Amino acid sequence: MSTPISPIRTRFAPSPTGYLHLGGLRTALYTYLFAKKHGGAFILRIEDTDQEREVPGAVDLIYQSMRAAGLHYDEGPDVGGAYGPYIQTQRRHLYPEYAWKLVELGGAYPCFCTKERLDAARAEAEKQGETYKYDKRCLSIPLGEAKARIAAGEPYVIRQNVPLTGTASFDDVLYGHVEVPCDTLDDAVLIKADGLPTYNFANVVDDHLMAITHVMRGTEYLSSAPKYNLLYASFGWVPPTYVHLPVVMKDASRKLSKRYGDPSFEDLLAMGYLRDAVINFIALLGWSPGSEREFFTLRELEQVFDVAGLNKSPSIFDMNKLTWFNAEYMRKLPFDAYYGLALPWLESALGKDRFDLRRLTELLQGRTEVLNRLPGMVDFLAAMPDYDTALYTHKKMKTDPQVALAAIDLALPVLVAQEHWREQPLHDALMAAIAASGMKNGQVLWPVRIAITGRESTPGGAIEMAYLLGKTETLARLESAKRRLQAQQ
Ligand code: GLU
């Protein structure tokens, strides 16, 4: 797409049907980035005309998620703007006005068909194995008669009048020219019996009235976009530039979906994924910067985002890759920021005062994949877990239960004698004893660490773990391990 002429106006138009799912977040992100890249405006519009699908509280959740994601919108329901209101139900008076304009222009007509008649026609089409299409019966009602029936209180909808012949088309930035024969298109309802518009109509009217220049949305709307273009043509409006975005898949065969337990953006944040990591990862789900570079802040993405890097094929949401990204972001955080994030998780597992949590946090930062995994990485400090004495056998460390017993016998008196329970003196004393014994470092440190943690992998080595546990607990655990090993010999 050539560099657009200012002013660019894009919108994210979610329906308040629940949490912001990750496909929606990606659409919001790309839409935001496109606006920022070109110095344009990014607008949030709430599409709530399908009231049956609305979930209470979902609108507030959308605001929260957008804020949590750092996607600041220039105009929107809770920030205002010159093209408001930005909630469709608050614009409800506008749509019938435009629908009637369309009726006058021949692009739409009122329809009085009852649900019974339509259901019967649909059932009949199904029986014949045909795709149901409204038969335009009400198109033949003279407008004056239709208006009189409406004035008399008869329920009605307004339908789009799709031509019987010819084609409808539009050009998508990603998918190119999309063209469909008009006789395959149904005369969709534009205004429902309750007076509210359907998506089919509201998206066109609002994108026009809000002066939207570029629409990014999911490919589920790709096939109906030609029909929307007929509406633009009837009104004599210029349609926006469309970029339909491929779906985000869970795997080769299934869409990412909250219904199947796939996490929402809020879920990821609650699990302890970092906002910046999620945004970075989501940005690369279907878009490539055209280089091998993988790490981008939101500000950097605002500079480098280019629709030319969008990929037409569906992308797969790889949770392991996200976790890898998150670990990298954790590592790069300034220590105090990481400490602030990790602390509540550590306190939940270990309490506030029992351990030197600052030291523990230093040890954990380079190993943290997701914050919610921290309690499981440190719970052995609070209580000695059960463990298999097979852990004492380690080929590379040249240890087995017998060596372990010798190692504990070597370490115990050194530790008992230790007055300053800090890492450096502990280290110096233990290393001196090991050197004097002729054993190898690993032959002592491996078994001691197993004996006091019961874990093959811990946030630090034997000395750090002993320091954190404190003298009394370390000695008690070593004594207990010794008894167990003796009983096994
Ligand atoms: N309200 C629609 C949805 O949530 C938005 C589609 C669009 O962006 O036009 O899917």
C-alpha cells in the first residue's frame, strides 16, 4: 500500500461479548500501529447493536484491556472526540435516518414478512439443499403503502436491495480483488424490528460518519465486504481501504478460542506474562518486520510497522514461543521492577518474613518464564518435599548415595561451625573443606543441595540454598538426609 495521504483514521470496533481475546488484541494492535505509523488517529468504537450477545461489564473490560495493552485511543466512548458518540446504541437514532435515505435511493426497502413465513422459506430451502435467500417479496410493495403500514404500527425491518444481476466487489490490501456474483447475495437486514441496525449496516454508516480511512478486521468479514461496498455505492460514499486479517489458530486445525480454554489477554496478564512481551509476541503473529529482529517495544513497533509485512496465511499461537519471549523480557527488566512483580508470588508461597526474598529474587530473575511458576520453583524452601534418593546419583557429578553420605558427613561439621550465615563465608568454609578432603566440588555440592532441597533444579546452588534456608533448617535437613542415607546403605 502506498503511503496514505493524511489524515489517516483507523478504528478498533469490538463487540462487548466478553474478554478481549488474543485475535481481537492483534487486530487492535495492528490498527493502532497503522494509525501511529502514519501520524493518524486511532478510534475505539463499541459495536453493541446485537444486544442479545452483550455481556454485562464487557464494555468496561474493553477499556481496561486497551489501557493494560498500552493501546491509547485518540477518540472513544470514555475519552470523547469530535465524531461521537462512539457506542452504537447511543447512535441508534442515526441508523434509521440513513436507512430511509437508502430506501429513497433504491438501495433498501422495508419488509413486513413474518418470522413464520421466513422460517418456512428457510426450512424449504434447506430441504431442497439450497442456500436460503430472501425472495424480495416486500420489494414490490409501493413505498406509500409501506409507510402507511408502518404508521399503523405494523412491525417491519429494512433490507438491503441487492441487484439481481452483476457483481459486487472490493479490493483488499492483503487479499486483492474480491468479487462475487450479486445473485449469490442475500438481501440482508439492515435495520431490525427493534429499530437497531445490524452489523451489516452500522459498520458502513459509522465508518463513513467517523471518516474512517482504513479498516482492519478479521477475515470473517471478507466475504461480506462486497455487499458493504454496494451500500457505499448506493450512498455515493467512498469506501475505506480494507485490510482483512487472517485468523489466529491454536494449531493447524482449530481457531484460538476462549471457549476451548485458550487464554485471553487478561488471563495472560494474570498468569504473569508481561504486557510488553505479549504485545511483542502478538505483533509477530502474522506480521514480519522484514528482518530477523524479534524484540520490539510498542514505541518501536509504531515506527516500523508496515502493512507490507502482513502475512495472508493464518498464524499459529505458540504458547511456548510466548513463554520464551516472556522469559527474555523478565531477564531484561531492571532488577527493582522484577522484584516488585515477583514479590507477591513469592510471598504467597513463602510468607513475608521467613526468607531473604530479595536475594531469592536475584537468583530467580534469570530463570523466570512466567510469574505464576515462581511458587512452584520455591515451595521447597517452606517445607522439605518428598524426594527420591535416586537424585543423589549423578554421572557427571560422580555421585551416588554412598558419595552423598560422605559429602554430608564432610559438610555437616563445617556448617555447624559456621557463625556468619552468609553466602561468602559459607562458600569459603565449604570449599576449603572440600579441597582438603580430595573430593570434587560437584561430589559435595550436588548431594548437599539435593539433601536440603529435594529438587534436581533449584534457583541457585547448594550454598545459596543453604543461606536462604538458614542455619537451623539447613542442618536439620542435612541430618535427616544423613539418617535416610544411612538406613539405605
Ligand atoms: N464488531 C465487530 C467484531 O467484534 C467488528 C468488526 C469490524 O471491525 O468491522 O467482530
